Amino acid sequence: MELTVFIEKENCRKKVKFSGTSVNELLRHLKLNPEVVIVTRNNQVLTEEAILKPKENIEILSVVSGG
């Protein structure tokens, strides 16, 4: 499957090919910790179990917290 992914932390958009179908599998493929990012599609937050479809545009946003 090929997706277009914007990774906020790197401020870049790239095409990603991977063999999985879920958000969790995408994050593992990109070696990103799911506890420090939010994944969105069409401005909708996705869960780790959400199924991705080929050629979708996905955004991976960094979680910022403070105290």
C-alpha cells in the first residue's frame, strides 16, 4: 500500500509504501511512538486500530504537553 504522509516533526510530506493496513502498523513502519503522535485523515483523529486505504493523505502530528 502507498500513502502520502505528512510528518509534522520533520515538516515534510512523503510517499510511504508498507505492507500493513492499520494506523498502528504505519507507526511501527515509520518507527514512531504512538504515545507521542496523533494521526489524522481529513482532519479527523484516527485510532491505532483504524484501517487505512491506499493513496490516502495522512497527517502525523506531534503531541505537545506542558505543566
